[in-house]
Amino acid sequence: MTWEQPVVAAHAARVAAADAEETMIRTAIGAGAKPTHIAKWLGVRGRNRVYDIANRPGPAVITPPYQPPTVFVAADGCEPVTARRVETVMWAHGWPTVVSATAAWHLCVAGRTVVLCDITHDSTVTVGVMRADDTPGDFTMANGGRVPRPVREDGILDEHFLACLVATAIAGDQTHGE
């Protein structure tokens, strides 16, 4: 029998438990608990360990998780299959999509990067990073704009070229990732 795996697992459990205990001690002190009470709860007489933990720098600042830009696909009046193809290509690039202007506005207000991809017109598309105005559903364009509708040789909307336009708008957005 090899003892390596159980010993490593026991060590990892001890380290995790010590980290959890330190976190709880810091949290209790931050909530107003007295070091004397915390020492008593730990079953020790001296408060030195509690003060050491309280004075030790805590873990580094936790950074929020990466939030990919969201693409607002405005496709009112388009064929459902066309809108679905556009959404599928955006998903393939790792960009979540929304189809509601209100949902896009709320995401903008929350600080997410939202890119408008308006394919409702027959001859043009509008692609660009949006900024929320005061009224829900109202936006201004931070970059991008209206361009001729990209079509393939068979006359169907070229969703892959549309994804390139979205990527260009994201790259041109100076606030993305801040």
C-alpha cells in the first residue's frame, strides 16, 4: 500500500481548514466580535494567535470573473433562421446574446460591454458598442455604425463577416476589460 495519496490529502485538508479558520476569525473581528471571545471559542486562553491573524494581511483582493461582451441581436422582421444563424456564430465566438433592448440596456447599466448587431434593414447592418442612456431601452453608440449588409455569393447574410464586425467593435472599445 502506498501512503503518498492519503498523506497529501490529509495535508491539503489541514491547510484548507486552517485557511477557513483564519477567514472566519477575520470575519468575526470585522463583525465586531471581541478577540477574547474568539479565543474562548477556539478553546485557547491567550489572544495572541487571534491578534496575529487579525493583523496579518488577508488574501489578495479578489478580482471579479471575466465577463465576455454580450451581443444584442436586433432582428425584428428578419427570418428566424437568419437570426438563429447570427446568434449561433456569436456563441461560437464565446459571446452571449440577448434579443431584448431592455435586457441589453440593463447589461449596459451594470457595466457589461454590449455590442449592437442590428440586422433588421435589408441593405445595411448596424454594429457597434452601445452605451445606456437614461431611459431603459435607449442607447448611444460608442463606436461602430451602419455599414453595407455583408452578403455571401448566394445573397444570404454573411454571419461570419458580421462576427468580424462585432470583434472589430469590441477591439475598438477602450473601456472593455476595465
